[in-house]
Amino acid sequence: MGMSGDANVEARGIRRRGGRGFAATTALTVSVLVAALASPVAAAAATATPVRASAVSKPAPVSVGVNAGGRPVNPAGVRLSMPALRSVSMLHDGKPTTVTVSQGRPASPHSSLPAHGIVPTHSSVPVHSAPAGTSSGVQAASGSSPAYVTRGPDWTLAQPASMPSPRGFAGLADDTGHHVDVLFGGEGPNGVLGDTWTWNGYTWTEQFPLNAPSARKGAIMVYDPALAETVLYGGYDGTSVLSDMWAWNGTDWSQLSPSTSPGPLAFAAAAYDPSTQSVTVFGGATGVGTGPDFGGTYSSAAPLTNALWRYTSAGWTQVSLPGAPSARSNMSLAYDVSAGELMLFSGWNGTGYDTGTWTLTPTAWTSVSPYMSPIGRADYAMAYDPTFGRVALFGGNDSTNNLQDFYVWNPQTVTWMNVGNDTVPSDRYGASVTTAEGNGQLILFGGLAGGSSTYQSDTQILDWLPRGANDGNRYS
């Protein structure tokens, strides 16, 4: 489903849905009817089914303070997040308390909490804290399930003055050292591409470096903050799977010649792992096959690997860890800041798709069993969204259909949460995603969309906005 609704152009060049702006206000202490989400520490232990707003009672309100940063704190000083949007039943000092928010703003006429700038840290975390009867107790009411309060996704279509041509399978990385996102190559209607573009948060600018990698798609591309450069490796040039390595320094590409490397590799998963200070690469295709990304079908796929490699200033090192997924390609790695680990989902395993979810620490892989999970797929877009504090996954292809569903991963409850598809981009696979420079949100570019898998050139920005009371439990 594409973008819809009235729009107005803001200064940063993004078309936003009308009627959702917020004006920040301040207050030191307020007696409010607000929906609150407990702090990450307090919320870790509770796991249960959401309760609807209509089930709550109406006892006295709780006095909630606001700190200097505009964040609410409870009377005992425990910091709360407030992505709240409807009533929930809670305990305070052992007494049931109803708290309510309408359209992201406190519903009480006596309250004036800041409605904007309070960034949620969890997508679907129960309101749960110290035991009832203590001064800091904030729990689900006795006899009910813990309440869940969330924000909803809102994708906005950017309107840059210039943009790359339609394509899929491009490399895209957030070059924080140079305050831009960098895009390279991919494949368009006329074949593989070898151009370089940067996104500054407002528009795309084509770069014309003196040196550049050859045209390709399916290369890994990751910004390495330890080396202050964007690393590109491998890919497929339309004929061969490549094994060359390049670094982008903000103005030019330079070819690197490490003594050891993963060898020919395309459509692998890669992310920067701050715990090992390395560009971490898993899996991929080591040779040419006739899968869809090589121009055919899945009936005869390329040779695959499940090798794990790490790249640092000392070069490439292959690492063998217990619990590794089977060989696969066309999947993504993302570093989950909230959990302090890398995670991987599904991918093409040579015969089909599984629905496996794995986490990766410096010492081991762990196969987790989510309470809920997306269907198996390849060529989805997945990255950590710092605005929402969650790994987000969008779209892909299940060998039959292009997908349009959108999920966030909750490591505390060990589940993928489907957050709806009313404002997501059109169904697609092979899109590129990273953190949008300048605002910390996710940016998604291009891909192949629709039944005819048409190459796209749209730039979509992900935001998270409070949902009103009429939205019910859709995002819980």
C-alpha cells in the first residue's frame, strides 16, 4: 500500500500527514490522567496479554513530575517513557489508578505535559515496576494483565530536489563521521549500477569521486566508526560474484587489499558490532546461481555459506561460534542497541525460507523462539531504529509475493510485533535501509515493488507518532 493523505512540505523536504503536529509545553509537576510506560529496568520481568482501555476503572489520578529534559517521573523519581495513547489500569501505593492520553496528549484539563520529544524506549513493554504497596509501585492492577502502551508507525515520503535513479539491492550506510548517508550501486532496469550518492537529511547529491568500485548489486556496505570510513565488500556485477573491498572516506573511494578475506561473496548479511568493534559479516552466496537476484528463479540457487567474518583495523578474521544458522543468503544483520547483541532473521537457505530468529554475541549464536514471528522471507529491509529503540523489519519476498508487512523486535518479551500496514510503503523487496542522517529515524530507499516488481526510486522516512484512543489495541 502506498502513501496517502493530505500533505504539506516541511523545511526538511518531507511530506507529512496533516493534522499531527505537536507543540511542546513544559511543566514542573502536574496531576494528570496520562498513559505511562515503565522504565526499561522496571519493565523487564512482565510478560502478558494487553488489556483494552475500556476495561479500566476511574479512581483518583497520580501526581507525576516532569524533569528538566521534559520526561515524566513518578513520585519516587523513577523515570518513565510516555509513548502513551489510551487508558490503562495501574496500581500506585497499592491503589488502582486510571491514566489516560488522547492523541498523545494528556486528556486531563489540569495537565500540560510535553506532548512531543518524549522518545519511547520500548515498543510493547508492560507497565510494571516495584511491588504494590511501595511508594514507587506502578503495576498492572491486581487481577488484570499488565497494560501495554505503544506508538504507531508513520512513513513519510521525502520530496528531495534530486534522487538516484530507480533501483534495488543498492548498498546504503549511515556515514556518521561525515554526517551523510552513502548509497552505492544496485540494479536498475538497464542492469547493475556504479554511482555514488549521499543523503544529508534533506536531499540526495550525486558524488563524482576520482576512484570507485565497479558497478554491482548485493554488496555489503557498513560504516565502521572505529576506522571512520564506510566499507564495501563483494557483490554481483551481472556476471560474477566479486571479492574486492573498498573504503569511502567522504570524498573518494580507495581499494583495500587485505591479506585475508571472505572470498567471492554477494547478498550476505553485515552490520557493525560495537562489542567487537568490527564489521561483522555472515553467510551469503559464494558463486553464481539462478535465483531471482541472479536473474532467474529459486529452482537452482547459488552455492551458499554460513561463515562468520569480522573486519577490524587488523584485517579479516573468520570466527567459528556455536549455534550458527545454516548456510543462507539474502538476509540482514542488525545490531540491537537495547539488547547489546546482533540479530538475524530468516533468509534463503537453498531450498526455502525458515522463520528462524538468531541473536549473536561475541561468543555464541542463539536460536530464539519468538512468541510471534513474521513468515519466512528474503531481501527484506531490517535495521535498528534509534527513535523507537527497536530493530525494525519491513517487506521482502517469500518467493511468491512481495511483502508489505512491518514488524519490530522486542527482546524483553522475545517476540516480533506486527505494527500494521496502513502507512507503510508499497510492497517490495531489495530495498535499502539505514539510519537517516540528521534526524535519527530510518530511511528506506528503492527496491522492487508490485506484482511486476518495478524498480523504485522513492525515499521513505520512518517516524513514530502516538495513536489516538480510537485506534484501540491495533499496535499492542
